[in-house]
Amino acid sequence: MPRIYPIEKTRNIGIIAHIDAGKTTTTERILYYTGISHKIGEVHEGTTVTDWMPQERERGITITSAAVTCFWTQSYLKQAETKEERIKGEYKINIIDTPGHVDFTAEVERSLRVLDGAVVVFDGVQGVEAQSETVWHQADKYRVPRICFINKLDRIGADFEFSLNSIHQRLSKDAVLVNIPIGQEENFQGVIDLIEMKEVYFESEKGQDIVKKDIDPSRKEYAEKWRNILLEKLAERDEEFMEKYFANNFNDEEIRKAIRRTTLKYEFIPVFCGSSLKNKGVQLLLDGVVDFLPSPLDLPDPQGNNPLTNEKTSRKASDNEPFSGLVFKIAVDPYVGTLSYIRVYSGILKSGMTVLNSTTGQTLRIGRIARMHANHREEIEELFAGDIGAIVGLKELKTGETLCDPKAPIIYEKIEFAEPVIWMRVEPKTKQDQEKMGLALKALMDEDPTFRLTQNLETGDVLIGGMGELHLEIKVDRLKREFNVEINVGRPQVAYLETITKEAVAEGKYIRQSGGRGQYGHVWLKVEPLERGKGFEFINAIKGGIIPDNFIPSVEKGVKEAMEKGVLAGYPIKDIRITLFDGSYHEVDSSDIAFKIAGAIALQEAVKQASPILIEPIMKTEIVIPPEFLGDITGDLSSRRAKIEEVFDRGMTKVIRAYTPLAEMFGYVTVLRSLTQGRGTCMMEFSHYEPVPPQISQMIIQTNNVAKIR
């Protein structure tokens, strides 16, 4: 079947924002105005399309990213009368609605990895909030062009100029308004389009009828001021437009083209405003998506490595190129099994074709392919270059793996995810639950790369790890509801790590003689501290074959396994460079297992001599409170070993930014609510690791050693 929508009329966008800024409400309006849904879903009623999980509807938050496809023709263009003409003018928009809570930031990370553009939504009362900055920097990391939407301008305390200034101060000076509100708070009526210089009203019950009027004389001067700012910024950034600007020889279409060119170069960020809940401004935002955000053709060719030659290679966004795509999300559907979400970068993925998983070297046959509408599927025969869809039923695939034409292999860069900062013990209630729990936890791990599972071999405890208390709470809830596994859970535990503070050298020798062939492995290792967050580095400095090359991987394997269990309290060892520089071997008795054990012995000995310390996760914390509670909250934070970085005003509230040890912050949201009469909010995200103070470190080590004895 031929492609219906040309690639230049395809947009792959994400809706990203701080929790409660209105992402899902905005997405619901987009689906309604594009005709995908015939009834507007509401977060507060639990009727949204993209927040379909029971846990999402109960809490009113997005937990998992949802992909939907819709179609749009710009509202300022005359609608064609025949279906063929309409399709010719339509754009296909693949939208991913992402979570705003920091515990689910991996969903944003993997979505931005495969998207071409983003809509960043801001609360018109609060402006830039903690997670707004996080998602913005994630978009910077993947070089994603974006447009902004200042939402909730109907709320009490709404101030679009304050919100715009907060974007300038905290995110980018390149954000420029392309429309401004008519009134604010309860007087918010519509917007002034600064390109066409018209007042735009959204009439009828659902705001679907757009009415344009000449600008009221009382607002003319104000609108001219903002239009001049828009035009001057464009003239600064775009030479082609600058000539027309100074000659005063340009029209609306040329303004749009200049905004598009500069947006694609990351030099201009169009800012729209409105109220999604009150159905005002979303259609103009949709116009901005198709006018200003890139198609797959507008971006640089995706780069990868050829696994056969290890040389850099690339693909063009074209149906005529060999097929390649990146699996960016795995979901388990109770009816059809595994769904592997894929972004096709080049070529065509067809049902029934054979592809190569170039990450693992495995050849796979594609069964069914689906276009996703949140939790609903529409079966299709093929996905074209630039499309986003899902492969049904391939259990072997993992997040971040590349699929490609076996004759033209390529591996795209994998998606890196953060390590868990919190662990929780889980145990099944019955023997029947025990059998089901292992399969259910594996399914949840396949879906979510930041969710981990480990077992304490000494105690037999099963531990689950994640990015925060809410993250693990949702997983436990899903175990009970989706997989019918009843479990008991322990208290959350901090993911402490061990590291070293100085260099040390140690010998590891493993010699066993028991009649016949023995075992012989002998190594010398040097350990050095690495910069915080660097993880692990292994250097082979063996010269002259004193240890044969074939035994070196075994030494590295032994070292890695030994790093899983530190010498102080049994926590993993991180941020360490290990150099294998000497040793010996026996022609008959040496073996892989002997060198693996020798490497582990040497590592443990070297770490003991290198002044090991415990390090703990430190959380970047933002607390928003009414001003009258400032003293109580800062006092409480000081008692929790917090380092307060800054305190500033945001509208009528005070914002405290601090770095807090995770160990001191369990259950903090409840404490904050009681200290602020339920009016305080708190956001925490992992920042970095820092040494644990000696006194507390000693208590942790003693507690762990007592637990081992028991």
C-alpha cells in the first residue's frame, strides 16, 4: 500500500512539562479538534484517552508515555471540500504524551530520543517549575526543536509575562511570543495572533469555532509592542527575513517561514498561550506544530555504527533506503503480549519481513504491526520512514535495540538510563504467588529500564529498585492488579554505594592442587578513585604476555562481580579505575575460573587498602510553600542535613531549592503537608552521590553487619 501522507507532512512530537502543567488536558483537546476522539476526556473525571491506566486515572497523573496519531490542516487555511483535497492539505502528527513526575523521567528520556520536536507546556501561574527545567535539558541533550505553550491563563494568579520572564531567566532567551492573551484570570477571552494581527476567539461549547476580529483599539498599542519584539528577534536571527524587514516588504507567510527556519536551527522558540481546560488556544498551537516543528526530512541524517566494520554510518529519512529503526519502549498488553514501540528512521517495515536485531545479532521475523492510539491498536501492514508504531508479540526485544535490514546493518546509539536510588524488599504471600511473582517482575523490568530486581544471596530477600517511592508504589500496585500477585513489602531503603578515596595495589592469587589438573591464577591490580558518577574503568596494562590475552576477560569479569559487594557494608563499589599490571600463569593449571577468582580476591584486597567510604544519593529538591511557612520549612530541612541553595518568589509563593540526602526524605511529603496546612508541594529528583558523614556511615555499617550475623 503506498504512503498516504508524504514524509515532509509528518510530525513526531512530544508533549513535555512539569507535573500538573496540563500536558494530558492539552493532548485531549488536540485529539478532539483533530477528530480522533468525539468527546473531550478530562483528567479530573478519569476519562482521558492517553491516561488510560487505572493508577493514572486514580491519581490524575501520567505514569507511562502514550502514543497517538492524529491529522491536522492549519486553521488559517480554507478547508477543502472533498476528502482527497483535505488529505492533500493535512499533516500527520504522531504525539507522545509524557509523564511530568520525576519518578517517571525515563519515559520522557526515551520519548525525546525518537521525537523530532516537542511542545513544552507551562503553568501560567507558576511559570518554570522544577521538572520544567529537567525536561527542557533533556530536550537540549537530544537537540529537539520546540515550541512553548503557556497554559492555564484562566486561573486566579495567572500572569503570562511572569511566565515568559521565568522561561527567559531559567531556560532560554530565545523564547518569543507569537500570540498574547486577551485578558487574564476570569477575564481571559481569547488571544491576539501577532502574525496575522487579529483577535482570535474560540466560540461554541467546546471552543471548536474560531472567530477572527480586528484588534480592539484599546489593545492595539500593546499588541504592536509584542509584534515588534517578534519581528526584531526574527530579523536578528534570520538574514533572509532581515532584508525584507528593513525594506518593510514581507507578509504573514514570510514571517511563518522565518520562524520555521530559526526554530529548526535552535535559535528561536515560538511561545503560544491559552487555556486547554477552557478550550482556548489549542488550535493555534496545532498550527504551530505543523508550521514550525520539523518533519523527519528537516533534521540531520541519523548516525550509527556499522557492527561489521565499527565505522560510522548514517541513513537518510527515505522509504527507498534500507530499513532501520530504534525500539524505544516495551509494553506488556494483557491481550496480545509484548508490544515493542519503534521509530522507523529509514526504509519500510513490513509485516512478514525478516530483520536483524543488530544490537544482539539475532534475526527476527516481524509478525503483526500496529499503529497505537494510547492503549488501543489499529493493525496496519507497514510503517514508513518517519513513522512511529508497535511490533506485536516479539518477546526478545529490549528498549534501546536497533532493528535493520540484514544486508545493511547499523546500530543506533543506545538510550542511557539512571540507576535506581531506592530499593524495597518484596515477598510473595503464598507459594502460588511466588511462581507468578518472578514472571510479573521480569515483565515490569522489560517495560521499564529504571526498574531493577536483585536478590540478596545471604538472606534470600528479593529487592526491587526504582527512582522514588511513587515509582515503586505504582509497580507494587500493578503487580496486584494486572498480574494478580499478592505480596508483602518492606520499608524503602536507600541505594548506598561504596567507593575509594586513594590509590592502592594488591595481589590476588588462587592456587588449588587436588590430584590431577589443578587451578592457578595470579594477578596484581592497582585501584584509583574516579570522578563521581564515572562508574567503572578497567585497563589492561599487561606487557610481554605474562598473562595470556585469553585470560584477561576472565580477570575483568571477576573484578566486576566482586564490585557488586563492597567491603564496608556490602553495597556495590562504583567510581573506580582498575589497572591489571602484573601476574603470572601456569601452562597446564591456569584456567578462566582461576583468573576470575584471582581478580575478585585482588579487587577486594585493594579496596580495603584504598580508604573505602560510603556514598549516598543526594536529591535536587524544590519545595513550593506559602510565605508564612518559610521559617518552619527551612528549619525542618536543616534538621534533615539539607543544603539550601536559594529561596525566591514565584508569584504569591516562596520556592526553596535545596540538595537533600534521600535517606532523610522518606515520607517527607506527608510532613510538608502537615507543616503547611496541606498547601505545600515538593518535587525531588536524583542529582548526584556524596560521601555519608562518618558518624552516620558507622551506624549504617554496624546495622548491616548485625543483619548479616542474624
